[in-house]
Amino acid sequence: MESKPFVPWKPVLCFVGILAIGLAVRLLFVVLYPAKPVADAAYYNDQANALATGLGVTMDGRPTAFRPPGYSFFLAAVYVSFGPDVQAACAVQAFVGTMTVALVSLVGWLLLGRRLALWAGFMASIYPGLVFLPRVLLSENLSLPFVLGAVAAGIMVARTWSYRWAAGLGLLLGFAVLVRGASVFCAGLLLLGLVVWAYREHRLGRGVAIVACSMLALIVTIAPWAARNYLLFGRFVPVGTEEGIALYSSYWPPRDGSKRIWGNVATEEDPYVSTAYNSIGTEVDKSDALRATTIDRLRQEPGYFFQLIPEKLFYLAVPFDWEWFPHGPGRSRSLNVGYVVLLVPAFLGSVLLLLRRPQQQWVLWVLPASVIAQTVLFYGGPRFRLPLEVFGLIVAPAGLWWLFSGVGYLLRRSPQSLPKF
């Protein structure tokens, strides 16, 4: 029987259709569920307005380096182009979110093949955790594409050992860190993983040179902001001064009775915070003081660090959202149904990924590893879990494929006999 000719435009049309669905759904939800900027979103909105009117990066009317500037500059560019309109910014974020869908498919294609990559893209296009995100002004809208782009570039670096890919990787990591400081966990693990991979591939010298190239590109990316901060504070501040209060609040957050409110920063009702904020000079000094206080208190009670880890991991895993899902009347949180549905196929896909061992799969594992590292050292929550959920979306189609193929059928064969992705 004559085989059917391969038609290359079919997967292209599928991919375009997936992106169209993703964009349409995001724009629809932006219109149907408008959100007023509050908390972090209000901070970014204020900074973007200040930038758009030429006041620079300020907080309370004074120059600041409290948070990384990347997302504020992004919003400012939107406001300069379309006016200070939150809805316009959310609409632009719908397009950025569609780029995230495309990158989910790209990473899936690099590791798992075209068919599963298209399914991963389709799942990402309708996944509630990503669909609702553009309706609020949060830095994750912009950081996710940079992180996924860095993962794709990391896979290519591990395959080609190309300096061009290495430079691209460094640039993407630099922009990711400038948008969201926690991306430094992903950057560190990815660069360290490349060194280990080079050692296993007996190319340690080349690997070290490649990582040095990536680090140089990363440094060049953040250098203008670090230079601005040095001129402002007379101190080396590579990204932001939020670290001190974020670190302190990761161990002594505000309380509601006996319950710790993870994700909220400690207030001046805390005597240590009050001392740092009221009797110490610049915001850099305050951050340094709170970091030193955190380290000193943990040294005095070292078991406290380990005592909090289970609670932090539980808070990371709970299937509720407090920030970007729309809430019903009188409610402060929403059930993330997509996350609950994703758990089983994502787990099965992770197991299958380990069994089949596709080349460079370790790069993808940087996403959950960075989330766990951030949670253990700082804290975790539904918003900070997003890279882990993106990891789940990439591997879930493999888990569904395994599930529908019949677990019993697969258990009778060795992992090496499984069909290819």
C-alpha cells in the first residue's frame, strides 16, 4: 500500500490555530473580568505611570530600586503607546501570554516531539492559570516567556555548545532576572547544570567557556541598571533592594492569630522591621539590616529553618489562588480547577520523562527545581508556582498518552520498549 505523503503544513496550521485560540480566550477574559490594580499590581501601575511621565523609577516620590525594573518599563512602554490604560496593558499581556503558549510548544517539541508539543500548546492555550494571568498587572506575565525562552536556549546550548546560543541564553536570563528577581534561581541552576552536563559529555573545558559566555551576556544585560543603582546609592545593587524584607518575611511573616500569612511582607508592627525602617538610612541599608537580622535569628534557632519547610511546601501546593483569578462576591480566593486536573497527567508525564530519558531533559527539570529552591529559602504560593505548572503542561501530554495507551500494557514491557514520543 502506498504511504500517504507527508504534508508539512498540517502541524503549522494546528500550531497557528492553537495560538489563535490562546489569544482569543485571553482577550475575552481580559474584557469579561477586568481587575483593578491592588497590592503588587498597584505598585507596578504607579511605577509605570511615573516612568511614562518622565519621573523615573520612583516610590513615594523618591528614586528607588526596591523591585526589579523590567516589568515596570514594559508597562511604561504600553502606557506611552496607548495611554495610561490598564485594560490596554492587559490586552497587550494577552499577546505576551500567547507567546508563552508558543514557547510551551517549542520546549515540548525540542524534548518530546511534534505531536506531544502541539498538545502541550493546546493545553497551555486554555489552562486557567495562564488564561486569567493577563487580566492583572503582575510581573509573571513577562517573566514566564523569558524563562521558557531561556529553557529552550539552554537545550540548544547543551546540544550544540554554540557561543551564539550561549550569548542568547545569557541575555534571556538577564532579562528574566530584571523582570522578576526570583528568576535568579532558574539562572543559577541552569548554568550550573550546563557545567555538570559538559563534564558528563567529556567537554568540561568547552562547557566552562560556554557558561562564561552566558554569564558575561547576563552581566551585560543587568549592568546598566546596576550602574544606575550604584550612582544612586553608592552601593552595588545588581537587581533590587526587596531581598531584605522578602527574606525576613519568609520566616516571620504577618500573623492572623496563630496562622502565618505566607506571601505578605512583615509590617512595622514587627519590632525588627520597625527598627530597620525607622532608624536606618537608605533602602539598601534597610535591606542589609533585615537580611543580617534574618541570618542572626536563624543562627540562634537553626532548627526553625527546617521546621518551616513542610508548611512552605504545603502553601506552595494548595490548589487555590488569591491574586489573579476572579473571585465571587464575598470570596477572597478561587479554586484552580486546571491545576487539580493537571496533577495526575503531569506526574505520569514526569515519570515517563525519567524512564525514556530524552537528551537534555535535565534542562526542563530546572523549572520545578528552581520553584522548590525558592520555596525552601524564601516561600512559595500559587503565584510563585507558575513555572512548575508550566513544567506540568509540557509533560502532561506524555502522561495522558501513557494513560490512554493502557498502564497494564506498558507495565508488561521494559521502558526501552515503549514507543517513541
